[in-house]
Amino acid sequence: MALTTDFAGIEPGRRAAEHSQDYSRHRIIPARHPGRLIGSLFAGLVIATVLYSTFTNPRWGWNVFAEWFFAEPVLAGLGRTLLLTALATVSGSVIGTALALARVSKSPLLSGLSWGYVWLLRSIPLIVLLLVLNNLGYLYETIRIAVPFTGMVLVDYPTVQLLTPFAAAFLGLTLNQSAFFSEIVRGGILSVDQGQLEAAAALGLPRRRQVFRIVLPQAMRSILPTGFNEIIGLAKSTSMVYVLALPELFYTVQVIYRRNLEVIPLLMVATAWYLVIMTVLSIAQYYIERYFSRGAVRNPVPLPFQTFFNRIRPPLPLQASATSSQAARKIGFRDAPLVRAGAPVRIHGISKSFGALKVLDAIDLSLPAGSVTAILGPSGSGKSTLLRAINHLERVDSGFIAVDGDLVGYRQNGETLYELKEKDILKRRADIGMVFQNFNLFPHLTVLENLIEAPMQVRGTDRAEAVELARELLSRVGLTDKIDAYPRQLSGGQQQRVAIARALALKPKVLLFDEPTSALDPELVGEVLDVIKELARTGTTLVIVTHEIGFAREVADTVVFMEGGHILEVGPPSRVFSQPNHPRTREFLAKVL
């Protein structure tokens, strides 16, 4: 009885407490921001004052403005302004891009010529440049092109007739624009991570493809804001051509107000048209920036009206080929027909120095075909440099490396070795795949585009076959559902598995791994190591720089220990890990095991 009474006493109290914590019926009063309110009222007052003053003051002459805004002379001048802006933008951008590429080239003369051009044209005021070009006929009466030392003249034309005011304006704006745009493009190129260039080179992509498919699209994110600022400046700079008496928009307005003395209304006509031009350019800039920012953010904000159109657009039917369906059930690489047999790697006494620091010193190593070699050692021992030397990403100072009997970077003719040009090195590099420590996936390309780029450009594979191969590879690394994702939308382990699949897409004879798990969280390491373990059973030659001792013990046929640019110990993992010969190896393993 007492117990019942106690519970009866407790329950109402508990219900009261629970009721007191129920906030669903409470009214919420937003926080007050008096400073924000005062600022908003002040801004509204300023805007209202300006608008009232502008539209109620008869001296602005809005009736004159309306009369001349769509007048034929004004529209004709506007057309010339737009034409000059468009032509100078295209030609200046093309020349500026070429100048930027020349500036970063390895030819000192070409780079110097580009620097000199940019220095000169940025130093000369635009109005001076226009006047010089307009008077070029005084310096050179004719433009003559002839065959040297023959007296044969191909072209002989009066300069004055060739350089009309419009041609002089176009040429002057182009030269000025190209000089400034060159530095914008160069800044964009320098902003692209060096790893992107190395990844493209490791895949064997042609130099031209590296520039226009990998580097410039990523550089555009840095180029576009400043570049469009230059284009907007160019549109306004067309008013400078009034010194050539060319009737563009501003000059036309000047001629009109000198006749009717309605200065302010006519200047407002020009101002309004410039505002229209700037608005159109700003909208174009927004959409172009969004296009080139693909993959830059994990969750991009939808474009205006994009959400609406996505709702009314019917969903695309899911179509999967029979091959794709079968591929989705295949995991691992044991039965994969797409992996090539491995090739032997022979390293002949290579050395490499960075200034006074010698990172590799007379390295000799022989790796049999189909072997799995783990390279261990403390940081700075030369492991990664040795790996990069195998595919010639790092050019050695002396010694040679041969893969499948062919020298990397050289062509042998009898007793003479000829250094290969870059395009030939890229072709040979396609047989030596590489997986980087920081993945180096191309962020502006989807997973599928990352995988099919090299097979199509390097191997000449048609797109349908390349896509089918990509689907097969992704299924075997367990990422079929990520085929349309961008790298930034993947976890670190997923990115590294995509990087492995990308390297395998070229069907290399040798596959290099540069600390493939060091950039991953501990819980993601296992999923990448499992993929490499499967690859180790396929017969592909693997060379792995790693700090994962347990993984090296389980997978490797040979363990190489390096320090100070020297190989101190080579042997099977069973001996190296249990009975190392070199005292430095014993000391290192005692700390990490």
C-alpha cells in the first residue's frame, strides 16, 4: 500500500517535469540586432535619396536620354565598341595564353622573349600605343614581305591603307590586352598543384594534352575572376580610341552632345550602355566560373532554375550492359584478364643529387618479372626518388634503368645511347604505372573521366572500350557506384582505389606505389592494402615504397632497406625482418616493429 502510494506521488511530479520541458508550444522571439537595423535603415535612406534626386531633377534630361538611347548613331557606335571588345578579347586571350606558355617554357630565349614583350607592352600607356600605331605609316611607308637575298617581293602594301583607324584600334587593344592577360594565365598555371603535372606525365599523356586537358582547366578557376576583370576593363578602354576619331560609343556620344549641348543626358546614355555590357559580362562570368569549378566543392550550389528543371526533367532509365552487370559481381584481380604480365626491372648504378645533397648513390638493383618489392627506410633515405627514377619522372645524373630490356629515357644504337625526346619518354612511361602518395586524381574530371583519359589518348582505345574497361576496374576495387562522382566527393581510401584503377587502365607492365597509405586515416588503410594484396597475386611487377611493415612482410617477395641514398640490405622478408644483416636495419626495425 505504501509502495503504491509512493509511486502515485512520484508520477505526477515526473509528469510535471516532463511537461515543463516540452517546448513545442513556446513562442520563439528572434534575437534583436539594433545595429543591423540601423544600418539597413541608413542604406535604405541613402538609396531612396539618390533615386529621388536623380529622377525628380529635370536637369538630368531624361526625355533627351530616352530620345537618344536607341538612336541609330548611338547603336552604330555601340556595335563598334562590342566588336572591338569581342575581337580584342579573343585575340588578346589567345596571344596572352601563348605568351604565358612561352614564359614557363624551358627555353631561356623563348621565355626571355615573352618576358620582354610583356614588360614593354605593360609599360606603354594604351593611349600612347594607339597613337604610335595610327602614325606607323610615318615610320614605315610600306609593309613589305620579300624572299631574302633574292630581290623577290611577295607583298608590298602602303601602311596607311593597311592600318585604318579600326585596324589600329584593334591591334592596339589586342597588344595591350595580351600582355596583361599573359600574366593572369601564368599565375593560373602556377597555381595548379605540381602533382597534377606529375600524374599526367606518369600516365604518358602527350604534352599538349597535359596543358589543355589537365592544367589549363584547373588554372581557369584562378584565371577567370581576374581575366573577366580585364575584359570588363577592355570594354571600357575602347573609349580610348576616340583619339583615332573612330566613332565607337563614347566618341559618338561626344559628337552628339557637342552639337546639341545636352552633355549630361548623352553621357548617361553611354553610361547606361556600359552598364548593360558589364551586366552581361558579369552573368557570363558567373556561369563560366561555375562550369570550370566542377569538382572543386563537395556539394555545389545549384545554378538558378537548375533545381526547377531537375524536378520537371524525367529521370533517365538505368541501363546496364550485360558485361557491366557481370563486372559488378567480380571483386579482386585474381581472374582479371585486363592485367598484363609483369616485366623485369634492372637498375644500373644510378645516382642523383639535388644541389650538394646526394639522394641516390650508385644504386644497383634487379627486380624479376612478376615480383613484389617493398622498399623501406627512414624519411629522406631516397626511397621516393628511386621510385620516380624508374619511370623517369626524376632524371638521374648517372646510371641507367631498363624495364623489360628497354632503357628508360634512352634509345640504344650499337655502343651509343641517344636521349629520347619527351614525347617518346611519355610513350614508354605508359608501361610503368604509378600510384602517388597524395592520389593526384584530376579534380575537375569525374571518376570515369579520370580512368578513360589515358587509354584513349595514349593507347588509342575507342571510348566505348575505354568506358567498359573503366567499369570493370571500378567493380574490382568496389567503386562501381562512384563512377560519376568527382574526387573531392570521395573518401581518401576511395580516392586511392580510383588512383590504382586509373594506373591499371593502361595495363602497365610495372606498377609503382609511392607510400600509398601514408595520406590515409588508419581505418582507411586496410581497404587500400587489400586491393594491393590482390594485385600482388596477378603477376604484375610491383614496387612499393611503404612504412607498413606487416603488409610488406605478408605481400613482398623482396624487401629493400635504404638509408642516406644507399641500399643497405636486400633479401626475402622472412630473413630481413627476423635476422637482418646490417646493424642499421636491425636498429630501424627495432623501432617500428
